[in-house]
Amino acid sequence: EENPKEAKKMLEKAQLAAKARMAARAARDAVVRKSALEGSTLPGKLADCQEKDPAKCEIYIVEGDSAGGSAKQGRDRAFQAIFPLRGKILNTERARLDKIIAFEELKNLIIALGTGVGETFKPEKLRYHRIILMNDADVDGEHITTLGLTFFFRHMPELVKQGYLYIAMPPLFKIEFGKKTTYVYSEEEREKLLSENENKKFSIQRYKGLGEMNPEQLWETTMNPEHRILKQVTIQDAEEADEIFTILMGNDVPPRKKFIQSNAIYATLDV
């Protein structure tokens, strides 16, 4: 028959070994996080701006090579940086920090922002005081925006609290009355404009994505501080964020869309 004292000793030894393994893994993860980010040069895919004062700088996070290429050509390189993403980023709602840093696109984004992440996060090191998520105005674009919002809320909430996070609002339509061009940002706005000009001949183009715009159009509609519409993202109550993002990262599209529309402040911003 097994000795109870011996059994207890064996159990305690196993528990100590398990704790030691967990501590070793935590230490290893911390080293991985530190070495993966510290001393890293800026990612090659980042088209940086010339200005060095963070208060005057902004970074557009854009999905896709086509839109990223147009944004790089159309931007004002004096103060606008472009960071193109390849496809949808990792859903970071429940991801461990080591998994996030192992995801190349997010690792490069963290390096580009300059803040670090996790225990090494330093908001004062942020290189751009306007972080702008710029995606297509469709369901896929909204999902990509949601993934970006989740990352910032879960892992860099201080940047949101300080008012550094924005969503770009690209137009849905281009309407031409003769030589006059008007960019329209919603179905309602389109109907209103057409009813006000019902006796005029017009042509209308619906933009299916940012990649359909040439660099000049993208600048004029979505990047030019004189004409663009940005939403500044805010959360008044930090405790609500947990509940909100549980809803956001679920399978239902309507709650996602409602959040993006109602939890952001419309602002036309001049630099």
C-alpha cells in the first residue's frame, strides 16, 4: 500500500516542478518580447514621414497592396506615414502576447509605432499622435477595422484614452454634374444631393474599395486635412470596453457596425 506521506511529497514535488516550468516559460516569453522588439530597425514596408515631432505626425494603417500603393503616392510625405497590412490581422481578443509578437504584421506595426507592448509599453514613445485606420467602406473593411480596434483597445488602451486613434471615412460615391465633382459618404447623402439637383445631368460612380481610387483621388477625399472626414475613437468607460469587444468579436455584423458608427466622434481635422 502506498505511503500517504510519500504520496504527498510526490504531489508537492510535481506542483513545484509545474510552477517552475510556468515561471521559466514566463521568463522566456518576456525575453522573447524584449528581444523581438528592442533594437529593431523600422520595418521596410513602412513609408515614414519626414517630420520628427510626433504631435505633427500621423500614420495611416491600410489593408492591401493596391490601396497602400495609392496612399504612398498620394500622401503628403512631410507628415503622413503609411503602413500597409497584408490581409486581415490576427484577432487579438484572446491572443497571448507572444502569439501577437510572433504575428509579423503586428510585430512590425508595434515597432513602427515605437511604444513597445505589454510590460514594456511606453505611450510617451509613440512616434505619431494620429493613428488612422483606413479601410474599404464595406463589410470586409469593417471587419478589418474591428480587428484593428480590438488590438488597440486590448493592448494599447492608453493610446485610445489619449485620443490618438482615428478611423478614416472614404467616400462611397463620386457624382459629377458637368465639370463639378462631389464626393458622397453615405446613401442618404447621395439621395439628398440628387433630389436637390434633379433637373441636372449627372454621372455617378460607386467606389467598391480604396484600390479603385487613383493617388490624387485618395488624397483629395480621404487624406487631405482640408477635406477628409476622420472619426476619433473614444471609450468613456473603460469597464464597458470588455463587454463591447465581446460583442464586437462575435459573429453578428450589426452590433459591430453599430459600435463603429456610435462610439466614434465625427471630426474634420486640420493639421
